[in-house]
Amino acid sequence: MRKDNRENNELRNINMITGYLMHPAGSVLIEFGKTRVICSVTVADEVPHWMRAQNIKGGWLTAEYQLLPSSTGDRVRRERKGVSGRTQEIQRLIGRSLRAACDLEKIPGKTIYIDCDVIDADGGTRCASISGAMTALRIAAKKLLKEGKIKENPIITDVAAVSVGILDNEAVLDLCYEEDSNAEVDMNVIMTAENEFVEVQGTAEARTFSRKQMDKMLDLAVKGNKEILEIQKKEII
Amino acid sequence: MRKDNRENNELRNINMITGYLMHPAGSVLIEFGKTRVICSVTVADEVPHWMRAQNIKGGWLTAEYQLLPSSTGDRVRRERKGVSGRTQEIQRLIGRSLRAACDLEKIPGKTIYIDCDVIDADGGTRCASISGAMTALRIAAKKLLKEGKIKENPIITDVAAVSVGILDNEAVLDLCYEEDSNAEVDMNVIMTAENEFVEVQGTAEARTFSRKQMDKMLDLAVKGNKEILEIQKKEII
Amino acid sequence: MRKDNRENNELRNINMITGYLMHPAGSVLIEFGKTRVICSVTVADEVPHWMRAQNIKGGWLTAEYQLLPSSTGDRVRRERKGVSGRTQEIQRLIGRSLRAACDLEKIPGKTIYIDCDVIDADGGTRCASISGAMTALRIAAKKLLKEGKIKENPIITDVAAVSVGILDNEAVLDLCYEEDSNAEVDMNVIMTAENEFVEVQGTAEARTFSRKQMDKMLDLAVKGNKEILEIQKKEII
Amino acid sequence: MRKDNRENNELRNINMITGYLMHPAGSVLIEFGKTRVICSVTVADEVPHWMRAQNIKGGWLTAEYQLLPSSTGDRVRRERKGVSGRTQEIQRLIGRSLRAACDLEKIPGKTIYIDCDVIDADGGTRCASISGAMTALRIAAKKLLKEGKIKENPIITDVAAVSVGILDNEAVLDLCYEEDSNAEVDMNVIMTAENEFVEVQGTAEARTFSRKQMDKMLDLAVKGNKEILEIQKKEII
Amino acid sequence: MRKDNRENNELRNINMITGYLMHPAGSVLIEFGKTRVICSVTVADEVPHWMRAQNIKGGWLTAEYQLLPSSTGDRVRRERKGVSGRTQEIQRLIGRSLRAACDLEKIPGKTIYIDCDVIDADGGTRCASISGAMTALRIAAKKLLKEGKIKENPIITDVAAVSVGILDNEAVLDLCYEEDSNAEVDMNVIMTAENEFVEVQGTAEARTFSRKQMDKMLDLAVKGNKEILEIQKKEII
Amino acid sequence: MRKDNRENNELRNINMITGYLMHPAGSVLIEFGKTRVICSVTVADEVPHWMRAQNIKGGWLTAEYQLLPSSTGDRVRRERKGVSGRTQEIQRLIGRSLRAACDLEKIPGKTIYIDCDVIDADGGTRCASISGAMTALRIAAKKLLKEGKIKENPIITDVAAVSVGILDNEAVLDLCYEEDSNAEVDMNVIMTAENEFVEVQGTAEARTFSRKQMDKMLDLAVKGNKEILEIQKKEII
């Protein structure tokens, strides 16, 4: 049993408030336990420079991620003179994950912007971001189709993300900040509604890990992502 | 009568949710009509380099302001390679205004960070930021005193801020975004609980303004700020 | 009586050397007492990116301001890795003020650059910059019209700027550096030849200020700006 | 059979020239097929600012990675105004991997710098970097111990890295650039001499992947890394 | 005979206004024909980081150079996001040249700042800067000695600088902008009062140059620098 | 006799490995004694922005230079947030020197990129870079002509570069790092195959230099460059 009385294979409480913001096409305030992230989706009539330069058809999807300064225990500095390696890695991961859910050839000439702004951080912010952004994207696509701003729905599957790890030599699901700080291994797993993997990123923090541990963590991740996909489904009916 | 049925001398609905965030010493989600800003206050055991270099006693208070990308009608870019003139002006104004409410010699060696993150922008974001930050600061001071993290309460008065303007040749109070876009003159007025001015910043947008118009705008600002100070008072009892 | 024997409502000596530089269309070396600023005006066949992007007709006017490193008592660093908030605020103020003197639709496709380089700083540099730049702009417009480089004169009024403040509880006009450092309140007022306000920016430095003090400062500013407008008029005949 | 006549589970030719550079404590020119990377190791008497600030004992190890402009088919720009997300990710990965091979408490007050400069890129540059840097680190540690510049050898195990992927629906080992460009899935696996995992980073490029494919890729990676560890061992005798 | 009626071996009119600025220890407005540069000298109680790090005794001298935006025919952009290669080269040259005139061990713990701000550019700005800065430095040293701010005079010789070039196949002295633009070869020569060389920087612009041409240019430079050294001498008596 | 047994007028061993890299059109690993530089040449179908803006015909050639971090005795930092004045000066010198060897009107619309990456630094890196880049350029031109990627050979002469200096009051050729560190004067001379000068850059390091010393240094440079031009000739047959 964990400090917060969860089983090792149990997710924290996951909640979403959809339509949280006034302006964007889709938005969600997602909670993974005490972690809270505002995910929003906007669409612009433009594609990145490199797509035009290489004459690539279709559209694009990109993501930005930010910890608000007061989202963490010690105030974190705003990244106003360049973005840290950690932030870069996370927003690249969010972007790749959501692109795996889309066929961007269906929105030629358009860029989807995913913004994930963490207002309270208690572990798992990147997974909450991806899982919340997926739902915001579903909402946005529906609205933009209705308004005629896109002709086809670019979404071809759903994605969800969850963290797993090895803590005190046991595999655990969906680590909160305190668990994450003490974990020997930390792994983020992003999956589709078809139970296929989009990303697997496992890192030895304090100790390296065996093939057996790897397998156990993957088992937990599959279970967790299935549950998150169920929660997402309820929000977008 | 205005489009939203307000009188010229009428504020929008102003609401606050205090304790909105998990980590910071004080936090408020403030609403000025549809404008929503997360204001938070954290304290660090440090003073700016220039204070140490000049051997200045006492503490410091500084502010940062940000529009979230999806807080506006068209997505606004994150300021990750340097901050725009507009953002600089606003956060300098917030900082000066809150410093006017404090005697920083009472918190030697400490810096108060004010963070104002706009999640929905509908005009008046800098005034909402100042008014909300004041309440977050009251909450933080109480908590920090109780925890012994500061010895004295640095707060010596309260400040509130409101915008006024000239729209269709009439002075109006607390402009929403649409009014602000069409206003001939735009003025932000920051005042103390003693009805003294902290800042007056009036700008001719589409037309210059007469002394008489100046006077009318100041009258409205005084009225508006008194009402905001009342609202703040209720939150911190 | 002030340290430099001026009455509270008295300006410092104001002088201008027109045609101070070899290349620009208009240039002025303006002196407000010991403060000296080189103001110059050049015109380029271009408009900012955002005007083209939004397909806005007409021309543009923008301003840049700089303290030379040796213009102040302690050498000030050059701003070579980004511009400070103070500099940003001042050059935005100069730009807005001069734009209020112009109808930029009369110079389609052109940008007027105002450069204000302070060579000696003794208080009031932003007001000297605005007042000098107005005269440099008059000179430039005349020359450019004559040379056929612009078709219409964009200038529709004149603007002047002066600082006022509360020092030892009294309202004073046109503060030098030493006065400014000790002032309780500092206010910059920009006005047109028609006695209308363009900008009013008042800041409580050491103490907040009452409505009565506000009124007195505005009175002084009106008087000072009228006198500066007279001095400008003489230079451009 | 692959285009270059390798079996799916076969590495490219791996060679190392040790002592390639004149100055650093350890250096290796490593070749993974046509990919060539200069790996070097230097040690400095300093630790990062954040370690001093948090009063953390021990030493540190950090890595930098660069593609030389002419190392790729189209000349790649130097990263002189900030480093791309890709470069950040790779050098963070190299750093974490080599730190997993060390007990940095054994070199208090010192920082090990790993520099990986790719002179010819043909796929797998990050894995070649890690595998070559490990050997350069072994050489450097020996030399520094001998010279008395470090008191204890910080190395506690060896690490090797290899890429695996899914290409035309088959799992393949050690992809060259052309294979990598066409792969459906791309995974980098870093392991220790004890066959434990340090990092597993798998990404769906063109298609998501099943649990079965994941397992096959891990099998290949284990085989490849064992062989690389053997090659490293020969170089450092 | 040249366009401006000078002989090939003739300098332009060289004038200096000393004490041109209010604050710095020494300042000069120098004119080389129509070229005008404000040179100023300030001293600070600090030495660069690298001197402290390497525990180097003595003081330092550094130089900064800037073209004001309106100093040239087409307005030149301010270098606010980093300094161009040209500016870097020039200010490094100014610094080296003035350091050659000083024994900086005589001013331990102090840094001399040379600021050269070009207000009108008509060729030869770097040579005017060096020649004017030398005189400003003489003035500053005198003043600082008198005020007891330095204990010893660091100046051990005088330096002067002049440009020479090959124009229409003839060697010419002190080129104005138009000549410089058309010159085949451009050379800057910095010399001491003892007729020794400090720097020789010759560049083939449109055509390479022979040893004979090199010799002729050096002859002219020696003549020109002797004359400039005479002019400097008169100013500092 | 020098420490390394060379006569004062003797070059170090100079070697080149041509075709050192896989991708670029031309590449050379050049050695000047222990100094080693990778020089490469690539061509792109583009010209700089300023050429298009000014509608200048023809092509362009530009150069970049870098010390690898481990190329020097103490590890040198990567220039990732802007390039130092020293690097700027060197790469501008390389660019000017190679442009003197070309008639760029013969390659309209194209830019030649010269990349010089120093892997071992032992003095004379800029001269080795220029001398090696010349040969890499010859190789690239041949290859590009053959492949039809350029229509005409832009090369009109060859350039070579060598350093000379005054060490212990004697003129010496091709200084290694230790000599360079102790030299009183340091001069770099770039020449063509016709024995004409392209650049002469002499700097007094510890002592100023006489006309006689200048002449002796030029004599040595002429001798050294002739020998380097011979070595280059052998490589490109």
C-alpha cells in the first residue's frame, strides 16, 4: 500500500473540466490527483517555415509546455531567455504523441497549437498534459468542423499517457511528486486506443533496471492507459 | 447605457477565489467580468544583486505578468526569447503598485515574487492583476507571519487598480476588451485605501483629451477603486 | 526657491541646435538645462512586418532612445543583449507622443525613425527627447517634402513634454536629476499645441499623492508645455 | 538481408582510435559504420552552480553533443544562438548514461566534461557518442589517477548504447541513416555491463508498435550492447 | 589631386573639443574632416572576471564603439541583440591600441572604459576613435591623479591612428567615405610617439597589393600619425 | 635555433588528408605541426539576404571557424549563445581571404560555405584554416563542375596564410602555441600565388615594433607562403 492508500496498480483521481477557457477552440483543465494542467487547442492558417521550404503538403501540430512559476514547491523561474532542456523534451514529447493521433494531411495549410500550462505540479505533468490535450483536441476538432474552419477531422485515434516506475523495488503506477523523487526508475508510456505504443521513455534514476522490471512496468502502463482512455471517452460524448 | 447594460460609472462583476493554487503562500483567481487572472505570491530568502551591490537594507518585491497563449482571441506567442515592451511596462507597473502598499524594510533579506498569469483576457488585465495580487499578498503575509517565515507584516496599506477611458466622447469605468479597442483615451489609475494616487497613466489612443475629460476620468477611477477595495476587504477577513 | 534659483513654476534654460548631424533628414541637439539629447529623424521606404501582415494602409513612426554610457554619473552599460524595461517604456512613450502629432496615412509605405541619444543626462531626458524630436521632425518633413520624398506633410499638430513632481511637499516644474532623485512624486505630461493631453504618467516614488496635488502638477505641466511649444516654434520658422 | 548485406541482428563495423586528440585526458574517434564521432573527456576543478547552491557533495558529469556543419548530407547550421531541442535531448541522454556508469561522490569538487563532436553522420550518432565516450572516460580515469588529479576511480560499470527499430515490419539492429529515415519505429537502448537497462527510448515514427515488437527490439538491443561492451573492453586493456 | 583638393599625403582637418561631456573623467569630440566621434573615458573600481579568476594583478582597459543610427547615409540599426563582427573588430582594435599606451600594473584593481560613439561617419571612424580616445585618456588621467582616484599615471606613451589605402593605383592618406568605398586596398596603422607600430591591418578590398605598395602605404601612415600626435600634444598642454 | 629545432625561417611540418569527410563537396584535414583543422566546403543554392535586398548579382562565399572544446589545453566553452570577438575576427578573415581567390560572379545564386573546425590547437589555427580551406575549395570546385552543379570555376588564384612574429627580438616564421604566447609581436600574412598580399595583420603583443622588424617579418611571410602554395599544389593534381 502506498502513502496515499493506493494500490501499486492504481491511478490517482483523474478529473477534467472541459471548456475551461473563453477563447480557444478546445480547452480542458485536467487533474491527475493534485497535479492540474490547463490544456488548450487553437488552430492557425499557417504551416512552419520548413514545411513551406520543403513544399510538404498537409498541416502541422506543435505543442508548448510550461510550469507556471508558482506551480511548484519552490518558485520556478519563467523561461524568458530560452527554454530549458527539460521543457524542450517535454513539449517535443507532447507534440509527437498528439501527432500520432492525427492524420495531418487532412488539414492542409493549418497548424494546431497545443498549449499545456501547469498550474499545480505534483508529478506526472507531462502525462496529464498529453491526456488532457487529447480531449481538448477532440473538442476543438468538433467545433472547428461545425464552424467549417476545417474540412475533415484529422483525429484518427486517441492517445493517453501515464507514468510508471520502480519504487522500493516495486513497480508502481502514476507516481505523485514525492514518489517520483524517490523512485529508482521513471518511465513514461504513451499509448493509443488500440493498445499500441507511441512512446516508451524509461530512465534509470537511482538504479538501473532489469528486463523483468521493464516488463512489469509496461504491464502497469497498459492498464493505466486503458483506464485514462475510458475517462477521456466520457468527456467527449 | 453600455452594450453589456452597465452604467458608465459601473464596474463589471468582480470575483475572487482565494487559495486557488496548492504551493504558493498566497494565491487568488480574480475575475473582472470575463477577464481571469491567477495571482500568486511567493517569498524567497534573497534580494536582487543590485541591492547587495549597493548594500541596501530591507527586502524587495517584484512582479511578473504573462498572457497565456490561449488567453486572447488570436493565440499570442510565448515570450521565450525576451519580453515585449508591453509586458515589461505592465509588470513594472504591478511591481511599483504593490511596493507602494508595503514597507519592505520590515522583511530584510527577502524578496516577494508576485506572479500574474492571465488565463482569459477581456480587457483590464493589468488592473485585475494588481487588485488580485493585493489580496494574494494579504493572504501570504498572514500565512508567513504565522509560520514565522517573516517577523513583521510588510503591508502598510491596500492598493486597487481600475481602468477608465473616453468612449464615444463619454468617460466610462472598467472597460472590457471591445470598449478598450474603440476607446479614444485609456487610463489606468492605482489608488490606496486612503484615496491617494499611486499611479495615473493616461494615453490618447485615437484622440487627445482635455483637462475636463481628465477630471471626469479621475472621478470615475476614485469611485471604482473604492468599490474594489471593499471587495478585497471582504476576502481577507 | 530651488537650489538652482528657479521658481517652482520655472523651466530650465532650453536651447536647440538644429541641423546638428550631417546625414539625417532632420536633427536637433536639445538642451534642458544640463541635459543634452541628440534627436534625429530619418525616413525609410518600409513599414513594419505587422502592418503588412494585417494589410494596414499608411505609414508608421517609431522611436529609439539610449543613454550613452558616459552620459550619467556612473557609467551605464550599453544595452547590447536586450533592452531594459526603462528604455522600452521611454521609447514607447516617445513613439506614441510623436505619432499623436502625425496623420501617418499621409505617408503610405514609409516609416519615420526617431532616434534620441542622450549625451548628458541631468533629469528630464524623456521630455527633452520628445520636445527635441518634434522639432527635428518639423525640419525633416520640410526637407523631405521639398525633395519630393514624401507627398504630404504628415504633421498635424506639435507636441511638447515636461516633467513635474512633488518635492518637499510642493509641486515643481522641470526637475533636474538631483530634484528628481529626491521627489516624492514624478509625472511626465505630453501635450499638443491645442493644450490637449497626449499622455499623463504620474508615479508615487516615495509617497502617494492627493487629488489636489495631482491638479497642481497638471497646472504646472500646462504652463511648461506652452512655453516649450513657443521655443519650438521659433526654431522652425 | 539488408541493403548493406547485414543480418537484422548484426551491428555495423565498430572501430575506435584511442588517444585521437592532443590535449584532453581521454579521447576516442569512434566509427559505427560510416558514422564517425570524436569523443573526448576533460576534467575541471569546479562543480555546477546548483550543486554549490544546494551544498551537494561529490562531483558532476555533463555532456555536450554537436553535429559539425558538414557532417550531414545537407550542411547543418551551427547552433550559435541557442541549442535545438534535438541537441538538448541527445546531450542530456549522453550525460545521464555516463553518470549511470559512475559514482560521482568519488570525485568531490570536480566536473567531468564529455564532448561528442560528430564529423560524419550516418545514423546512430547518439549511440556511437555514448559508446565512444565510455571508452574515452576509461582512458581519462586511468590517466588522471596516475597523475594524481583524481584520488579514486569514479567508474563503477561500463555502458554501451545501440539503436534498434522496426523497418518493413521487422526488428533490426543498429540502423544506418537510410534505414533510420524509413523506419516505422526508432528505439535507443543504453545498458550496463551487467545487462541492466539505463535508458529505453522508443518512438513511433510512422506507425505505432505492439508489445510483441517492443519485446523483439529489446532482444536485439541486448545482443548489440553485449557486443559493443566486448569491443570497448579490448580497447582499454 | 583628390576630389576634396587634398594631396595624396595630406590629412583632413583634424579638430578636438575637449571636455565635451559633463560626467566622464575625460572626453573629446574629435573631427577627422566630416567624421565626428565622441570619445570618453571613465574609470571603475573593478577588473574583469577573467583577471580575478586567474589572479592577475594590475588593472584593465577596455573599449566600446558604436555608430549612432543616424551617423551614416542610410540609418544603421542599433546592435541591441548582439554586436556585429565589424563592431567587435573595431572595439577590440581600439582597446589593444590604447592598452599599448599604458602600463596597467600602475592602476591595480581598476578598469578604464573607453567609449567611442560616432555621431557623423565619413570614413576613418576607427582611427578618429583611437586618436581622440588617446587625448581623452590623457585628460582623464590628469584629473584622476589630481583627485587621488589613481595613484600613478598609467600612460607610458601616446598612440595615434590613421588610415591609408590604394585608390586608382595610388597610395593615399586618411580616406574619406567616398574614397574608402572605391579604394582597392584599405589599411589602418596605429603608432606610438616613438614611431613604433602598434597595429598594421591591411586588407585587399578590390585588388591584392604588392610589397612596393605596402611600403608606400606605410610611409604615408608614418607621416600622418606624426602629424596627429602633434595635434594631440597641443590639446593636452 | 628554436626549441623544436627549427630555423627562424622554417615552417613546421605541413600535411593534408584530402577527402577527409563523407558528405561535403571538398574536405581536408590539414596539419601545421601539431595543429589540426578539418576544413570543408559545401555549396548551397542561396545567397545572403543583403545581396537579394540590394539586388547584387553573382554568388557569395562565407566562412565559419570553431575551436572544438577539447582542442586546447584548458577546455574551451562552446559558443552557443553568441560568438566571441576572436572567433568573429578569424572567420571574417578566412572569408575575406578565400573571396580574394574567387570571382564570385561566376557562381550566380550560390553560396560557398567554408567550415574550419580545429580539433587540435597548437598555434597558427587561422593560417592553417585558410591554407587548408583553399585546397578543399579546389577539390570542391572540381567535383561540382564535373557534376554540373556549377557552370564555371570561380577560383582565379590560390591563397595561403602563415604567421610570423618577433620572439626574443628575432623574426620567426610559423609560431607554435608556446612561441606565440611569448612573442612580442604577432602577424598573420595572407598571400596569393602571384606573391601579392591579401591581408597583413600585425599586432604588438608585449612590445611595439619598428619599421625594420616589420620588413623582416614580411620577408619571412613571403618565403613561408610560397612553400605552402607548393604544398597545396601537390595535393590538387
